[in-house]
Amino acid sequence: FSDPKNYRNADKPIEDLPMVEPEKKKEQEIPSIAVVASYQQKKIRHSGQYSVSKKTYFTTTLAEPFGDNIGKVNCKGCYKKINTFDPLYVQREIVCFLDGEISNEFINYVNYVTVMIRKKHAGGDITTKEVRVDRFNFTRNANSFRMLYGWMTGDDNRRNWLNYEYKTTWNFFGGATVQTDWIASDQPVVPLSAPVKKYSVEFTADPDKLKENNIRAITVRIFYKLAGQEQMKQTSMNISKGVTSVSMDYLLPENESEFEYQVEWVKGSTNVKSGRIRTSQLNIKVDEVQ
């Protein structure tokens, strides 16, 4: 035993010893939690000049749910169910696009092209639609232009309903306008092929012959017709700077290949002109005065 006062009882049996209860510790009281909150309201006023710019704007989309009738439209006969697959609700879409041959040169030679479709319905009605293709909307619309016509009373023959007519009007640089006749078609796509073809002619000269003939400069002109209007282009060779070859592009109606050209030589201090020469050659020598 660690307690010395118990040594005197060491010879007694354990069951005869008095029970010693352990000392109890007093419980400590824990203080309760208290929260205090406060706020202060302030009013702030600003004064001065403010400016608003309306030069810019932003677009946004607002979804608005519709779950009830509008206004006083509240009767059973105000709504009717229809079959949208009925021929009366069918539309025919015609897609127009420039073919590859002219699309690469469109902005260099063509001001615009208009396409008009005409649908004669079985009941006598006529539907006309028109679209214009120019250098501005050609790229914006990705070379795809669409027109529609619908189903009208009497169009019971489905095959005949697909038939329509179209014609094109082309306006080229220089003011020439070429219009086609009405063309019958039943295809959903109209490829726009220009009624003209582009050519390129090259004029060349031998430097030795030019020096021998004392030719200091050469001017060449080409003449061609579009829609009955004569077009002219010209360019020059500066011999002193070593320019002895020039080329020019021109347009001709389909199934035509001939054009006219004229050469003007600066020989010494005088100018010599050739007459107009008609040809279909695309490589022409101009080093000899004619």
C-alpha cells in the first residue's frame, strides 16, 4: 500500500479491511455560447454627368414559354388540327449555284447574275421567284441560293408539279448584259453556267528584232463583242525596261473564238499603227512593223 496509515492493518485479511472510496472530482460548468450580430445601414448618393453611347449593340435571344391562349381567343373552334404532309402544304425548293468554271473568276468579270424561276400551275396560277448573285453575297451565302414554290389547287399530278422554267441574266464588266431564254427543267438544282467563255491571248516580241527595227515601245489593243456591245482592252510593252511579252484576258460568247487586235509601234520618233486584224490565235508575234 502506498498509504502509510494502512500499514497497521497489513496483517488483517483483505475482506476485513475498510473500503476506501476514491475522491470524486467536481464537474466544471461550461459557459453557454452567445452570438451577437449587428448591422449598420448606409445610404450613398452619387452625382455628376453620365453619357451613353448607342453606336454599338448586342443581340440576345430570350425564350418565352407559351402556355395559354392569346387575348380573348378562347373558343374550341379557334384551333384546328391539320396534316402537314398533305400536298397543300408541300413546297418545292430549287437550289442555284455557280459552276466551277466561272466561280473562280466571278469577281473578276461579272457584276451580277439574276436567276428567275417560273412555275405554271395546273389551275392557271403562275408563281415567279428571283434571286440575285453578286460579289458580295456570293461568298456570304457559300455559293448556294434557294427559291421555293408551293402546291396550288389543281396540282394533282405529282410529276407535272415538279416541272418549272428558269432563265438567267448576266451583267459583265463594261456593262454588257446577256440574257438566256426560258429553259424547262424538273431538277431541284440549277447550275449557273455563264453564256460566255474566258480566253487569254499573249503578245510576244523578239528583243533583237526590236533593236534592229529601232522600236522603243509597243501598244496592243484587243476588241471583242458581248451582247452586241464592243469591248476594248489595251496594254503596253516598255522595251527599255526589258518588257517584251504581255497577256490579256477577254470574254467571248459560247461557240465563238475570234477577236480583233491592233498593234501600235513607237519607232524612233514616229508611231505606226496596224489595221485591225481578226484572228483566233492565242500567241501572237508583234516584233515586226506591219
